[in-house]
Amino acid sequence: MTAKFTLSKRAQALTSSAIREILKVTERPEVISFAGGLPSPATFPIERMRWATDKVFDECAQAALQYGPTEGFTPLREWIARRNSKHGVTIRPSQVMITTGSQQGLDLLGKVLIDPGSKVLVETPSYLGALQAYSLFEPQFSPMQTDENGIVTDALTAEQLKDARFMYCLPNFQNPTGRRMPLERRQDLVKKATEAGVLVVEDDPYGELSYQGEQLPSLLSMNPDNVVYMGSFSKVLAPGLRLGYLIAPEELHGKLVQAKQAADLHTPSFSQRIVYEAVQDGFLDRHIPEIRTLYGHQCELMVSALERYFPAEAQWNRPAGGMFIWVTLPEGVDTTALLTKAIEQHVAFVPGAPFFAANPQPNTLRLSFVTVPAEKIELGMQKLGALVKAEIAGIKSPVAA
Ligand code: PMP
């Protein structure tokens, strides 16, 4: 018997991405995959987490196994408020809400801020997981112009800003491009958004992973009354913990708490207490430099391989942090078709098109330099470079191809 049910219009509109299906193949061990957005498991501080877990069991097992407040475990909220009180701004613990990964923050913001047809400003391209999360609430995406320094604030017009519910920004080592917004652009962006009465959503899971130069002030620090900041423990501890957080102006914070209550009551007490024990003595300041060294080295290897194996017509950036490099191939190359050929050669990447809210650029792709160990980066990039060269040659002389 076939089950009978009527899907909501929202669910009917959901589609599963063709690329996700192709990428399932990349989990096979023989495939060198630059596709994943996963942190390197070599960075997971296993002994520290074991120690913290034992401590929680020894000192507060019952509380750790009990329900907790929707806003999150108070000592962890206080720790997050202290850590984010920098660049001249003081964050109060009452502004902090712990979320089940920062991905939940994206969903909750969609729930409380988007009506069908609401205008939401997004970067070009933007984080696919955010586009998916917001899409469930049926917004009208308005793509903001970007260049190698992120959002082009001069191109933001009063017309584009008018009536927007919020602008979704990734100023540090953006997913998918690896770009970082310089200080002046950040200041200009917050000024323009504030003047136009548009809330800024700052998604910042990669800010601490900088390999060159100083960390730049967050958008939050420039106007905490008009910015919602999202942070995550996924890239600095481990993503399996599913621990992220939101810092929001207090009026909005209350609504987000109500939405979270309906979603999952609260983020696991157990993970929150373990992470609090793991980080409270300054552990991250010892641990993050190790991640930076590893990823910084792997980034160098990938850039060097791009220089040696990719054709002159290809363009890419040299990221100063994060996990990703964005490659633009000549017009006419379709990286989704290229991916199928790449998988046959046991190498993978993510085609760029799905990261665009509108007008996708099929000749772009995203490479992650963190998950594949150093010794395999060289081989994988050699294979990929040869494929890209063959693809471009095929476009130039389609008959010969
Ligand atoms: N935002 C961005 C930009 C991301 O790249 C990711 C993870 N890939 C997330 C949010 C979600 O991260 P998490 O839920 O693990 O905190």
C-alpha cells in the first residue's frame, strides 16, 4: 500500500540538489575529494574532549543529563559574551543564545524574519546552506554585487536596501569563495545598512582561522544594536558537537528564544557543559594556532599546485584564512559536467552554480584545502589540472574534442 499524505506547499517546493547526489560518490576512499566542507579530523582535540567529558560526569552528571534552559547553559553564554567583547564593544550574556550548530541560527532567523516574498539581501555567491535554510520561508533574494574583497558597498543602492528584512553577510573567509572584507568596506556596509534600517546578519564560523594578518573587527563590534552575529564551535573544536551561538539585540533575542523553544527546547545540556569545560581555561588560544598552522600549510600547497597544474586562463584567489579557494574557469566551461569526468578520475570538487541565489556562473568551482591530507593534495590537483586543460581545449576546438 502506498502511504497517503498531502505535503505542505513548502515541502513540495523542496528539491534535492543533483550535485549532492553526485557528491555521495566522493565519499568512496579512492576519491581525492576537495568537495567537502568538513574540518580535518586531525584537528579534533580528542584527549581534551575526553578529559572534559570525564570532568562533566564526575562533577555534574545529573545536570548534564537533564533538560536545560532554551537560551543555553549560563556559564557558556557568559564565556561567549566575554570572548566576543572586543574591538570596543561589550556583549552581555543576555544577548547570547546557544544553538544546535550555527545552521540552526540560520533557520531560526528565517523563521522570525522572513514572510513569503520578503526581500533578503545575499552575497554573490553565498553559503548554500543559508540559501537552503532561508528558502523554506519563501523570500525574494536580492543578490548583492561582490568582488575579490567581498560585498561592493558602493554598488548598494537605496532601492536595493529599501524594505529588505536583512542582509546576510560572511565577512571572514567566505564560504564558498574564501574572500575577506577589508575594514573600510565593513564600516561602510554597517553604516549603509544602519542608515537604511536594514538588519545585518553576520555569519562567522571561519573568523578565527586566519593565516595571514590580524583579525579584523566584526560587523557586530561596529553596531551591536543592528547586527545579529553567528558563531560556531564546529571549525575550532569539532562539528559533531553541533554547537553554535547567536548574539542578537535583546528585542530580537526574545523572539529567537521562542522560535528555538518550538524547534528543539534547547541544545543538548551535555554538549554545552563539555564544551564549556573544554574551553573555559583558554584552551582555544592554544588549540586554534595549531589548526591555523596545518590549514595555512595546506592552503599554500594547494595554491602552489594551482600555479603549476592549472592553465593560465583559470583564475583563483589566495585566501588569507578559512577552508576554501574559489576558481573561475573560462566562459563556456560547465563545472557540473566537469565533475562527472573528475569523479571518473577519482577526484572531486563542488561546482559553483548552486551557491548563486540568481544568475549562476557555471564556470566556477569551490575547492577545500583542509580535508585532504597534504600528500594527496598534489596528486589530486595534478589530475584536476589535466582535466581542466582538456576541457578548455575541447571548448576551443569542439570538433577535435
Ligand atoms: N555558516 C557557514 C558559512 C558554514 O560554512 C557552515 C558550515 N559549513 C555553517 C554556517 C554551519 O555550521 P555549523 O552548523 O556546524 O555551526
